[in-house]
Amino acid sequence: MASKPDKRGPSYDQLSAGTRNARPLLHQNAPEIQPYGKIAKLPIALDEKVCAASAENLNQLLADTITLRDLYKKHHWQVAGHTFYQLHLLFDKHYGEQNELVDTIAERIQSLGAISLAMAADVAETTIIPRPPRGREEVPVQISRLLEAHEILLKEARTMAKQADEAGDDGTNDVIVSDIIRTNELQVWFLAEHVVDVPLVRAEGVKGASAGS
Ligand SMILES: [Fe+2]
């Protein structure tokens, strides 16, 4: 005997058809819409060749800034010794400032109609900052490594700032000078003062200083 149709609501087929537009479309794949290294010209009154040259320089700065940022986090985690607390905090502060620079640089690249690097494997292939060992290093070695990375970055940043200026790319010049160079110079100062070998308690050359009076 055939069962009676259920008239209390829509049939399963009707329900199924009604959700068709609400279902997620999974496992989609298509060719990329803009290959890396190509410019999708934006109306910013800047020649495409200038945009391409600036983007290439900025991607190098981006890879090195991401590497320096991550070096700070490595040292934030692995720092040891009697200055642990202050360096643990300082390294994370600099990490945060470098992280802001990463976003500023990447978005400048996109503003030029170019594509910014993003993934760790691409960064590793591009950066010119030497790869540190995975293990823990002493504080003076950590600081030396960071100072060397800053100087590599500052050296290329100064050259690239001039190139952007000469090409008429004021926006890129401004990002490199106002954001990258100034932030890195300030961080170098804060780091370098930690490896000045000054007495902690008793001044050198003071003889016969006694406790109390
Ligand atoms: Fe932390």
C-alpha cells in the first residue's frame, strides 16, 4: 500500500533544492589571477616600470623584515641569564614593531599594483639575512646576530630609498625612510647599549670603596 504524502511541510526534494545556493562550494581551484612579479596597473600616476622596480626592492625588504621579526621572536623565547626579564620584553617589543613594518611594506607593494611575498618558504629563498642555528645562543651572540641583521637591512634600505627618490616614487621613499630606516635605527640603539661593557656595581678605577659609610 502506497504511503500517504506528508502535507505538513515541504518535501525533502524541495528542501534540498532550497538550500542549493547556501551550500559552500568546496575544493575550488583555478589559475592565479596575477602572477608574482607582474604589475596590475593602478591609477596612481606612476609609471609601471617604476612600480615594478620599487616592488622588487620592497619585496627584498619585506623578506628581510619578516626574517628579522622572526629572529626577535626566537630570541624572545630562548633568551637566558640574569637579564632574562628585560630582554624577554624588549625582544617582543621589537618583534611587534617589525611586525607592523611587515604589514606596511606588504601593503605598499600591493598599492603599487604588485604582489607581496607572504609565505615562509618564499621568504627563506629571498632573504639575505644569515640563518641562525635552531638551538639557544648566549645573550651577547643573540644581540650581535640581531645587530648584524639590522645593519644588512639598513644598508639595503638606504640604497633603495635613494633609488625610489630618483625614480619619483615618493610614497615608497617615505615608507623606507620614515618607517623602515627610523624604526631600525632606534632598535639598533636599544640593542647596542646592552653590549657596552660597563661595570654593574663598582666603577672601574674607584679604589677602596667600602660598603656603607
Ligand atoms: Fe611571549
